[in-house]
Amino acid sequence: MLDRDLSQYSFLVVDDDDISRDLVGHILGQIGATRIFSSQDGNNARYLAQMHRPDFVLLDIYMPQVDGWALAESLRSLLPSVVMIMITGSHLPSDFVKSMSKRVDGYCIKPVLPDVMRKALTGGVRRQRASQLARL
């Protein structure tokens, strides 16, 4: 379970598809998030990440210019303790495996339901904490 109410966390949603990005933001709002920033591309996402230092980043995989995996690596170097969740329409097991090899903390397939989103966030926090403890 998350330690705090979701309104205490900040979120960055990155997806090139306007409808998907808005839907993820709406679902986050339904489960209690209030500080949600969104971006349609990697350059803007990096800018928003530097400016707002989000607790969670939710990324689409397949985007033009910079895919979610490359962006995840870039954002991870900027925000080493961020909880990174991939949210994608891909059902390919290879996409899941590649995502997890990029130190991603969670993975959801679109369309995401509120309960699934909450579980992904909670699981992501647990994986992030376990990873941090393992490095000590």
C-alpha cells in the first residue's frame, strides 16, 4: 500500500496520444492524485521532470522520436528514485521483458482500470524500495 494519500505525490504522464494521456490523467484523478503533469513527447517530459521532480512517471512505450524505453533511461538518470510505470497498448511479452530490464517498476496494458492503476503504483513503490534496500 502507498504510505500516503495519492494527493501527496506528483505524477508525470508521457504519451503521444492525446486521448490515452488524458485517460491516464483522469484515472489518476479518480484514485486521488491531484498533482498530474503531462507531456506528449520526450523533450517536454524531460523539461517537466526537471521542473517538478515527480514521484511517479507513467510512460507509453511506442512514441515518435524517443521511445518509452530510451526516455525511461534518460529520466532515471535525472530522477534516480522515481517510480517508473510503463503504460502501453502492447500485449507482446518481449515488450514487458524489455521494460523490466530497463529498471521499470511496473507495467500496465491499456486501457487501464482504476484498480489496476492503483495496484501498479503500489507494486511499483514496493519494487523501488526493495531495489533501494538491495543497493545498501
